Amino acid sequence: MAVFVALGAFLMTLFGGWVAQRVTDRRHLVLGLAGGLMLGVVGLELLPEALEAAGDEVFGVPQALLLFVGGFLVAHLVERLLAVRRAAHGASEGRVPQVGLTAAGAMVGHSLMDGIAIGAAFQVGEGMGTTVALAVVTHDFADGFNTYTLTSLYGNARRKALAMLFADAVAPVAGAASTVLFTLPGEFLGSYLGFFGGALLYLAAAEILPEAHHEHPARSTLLCTVAGVAFIWLMVGLVS
């Protein structure tokens, strides 16, 4: 049952990537929307889920929040190291393709965990599994949209962006299937979500949104960002 439900996430992820491809002539709007979707996913879905699953405190701070900050710093460090490496090799100015692939790889990892969450929830009960599956399927549009956008934004070829999109679509199905063999501890899942949320927030705030407003600081770009956040809020509200 969990694998069958995860096929909905597969289709929704591909649909999100297809939408990202079709609006390339309005790149600033795409990036503005992507930034809003990422911000919404982090603040309205990942962090609350992480705090609930991994709420133990470490020296007065919830573990999930420590990992959230750690994810942000790791993403920043990785980008800086790759930028230094590019400069040392005399590469031309522009985005570092490896950053886009790394970010898309993190999205694939997140989608794999989504599938595991679906399978684990169905182990608890059909009602719980259905609720988790609805949450995953509704936000997988954003995952597919962001995976394609992140990969192509950093100068990777279209075939690589499509390959990462397909991997992101398959990941939840593989994750759901894997739960036949084991059960993931809730604390580990919460810790992962906190860390991933920090990395995703860095990409949205430090990369995607500044790029969206660099050449087109238009009101429409800002409205797309707000619309992205509102969309995630709507989806969270509908499945809660």
C-alpha cells in the first residue's frame, strides 16, 4: 500500500519539474516562486516536524534546531569551498555546477526520507499513513520544481537537470519500498529533517532569492515568492 501511494509522489514530482521547464522565459518569476516554496517547506513543514520528532534538548537548545543551524552552516561551507576551488583553477565567473548537483542530491535524499516516512506511517496504521502520504504528495510538486531549478540554475546541462528530477521522483517510491525491511527511529528522522531544513533555507535565502531579484527587482517576483509560501501553507493546512 505504501509503495502504491508513493507513486503519487513520483507523478507530482515530475509535474513540478515539468512546470519549471515550461516557464524558462520568466526565469526571475520561477526563481521567486522556488524561493517561496523552499521557505514555506522549511518554516511551515520541515521545522515543526523536526521539532516534534527530535525534541530533546542539548545544552538548553532543541536538538532539531542545533542541526538546523548546522545544516545552514554546512551548506554555506560547501559553497564557499567549491567557489575557492573554482577560483584556484581559473574557472570563469558564474555559478558552480557542483553546488547545483549537491543541492539537488540533497533534495533526492529528502525525497527518499519522505518515502521512508510514508512506509513507517503505514506501519503504525492506515489513517496515519494516509495523512503522511497526503503531506508528502502535496509538497513533492515543490520538490520537483526546486530540483530542476536548482540543477539548471548553477549551469548544469538540461540532461543532468532531468536526470536529477527523475532520481528525485523515484526516491520516495524506493524509500517506501525499503520500509518492508526496517523501521526508522523517529528521532533520527527528526534530526535529518532539521539538518536538511537548514541547508534548504541557506539555498533559498542566500542564492535563489538574490538571483531572482538581481536583474528583475519587480513586484511580480516578490508576489511569486509570497505565493510560494502561501501555497505550502495551504497544503499544510489541508492535510493537517
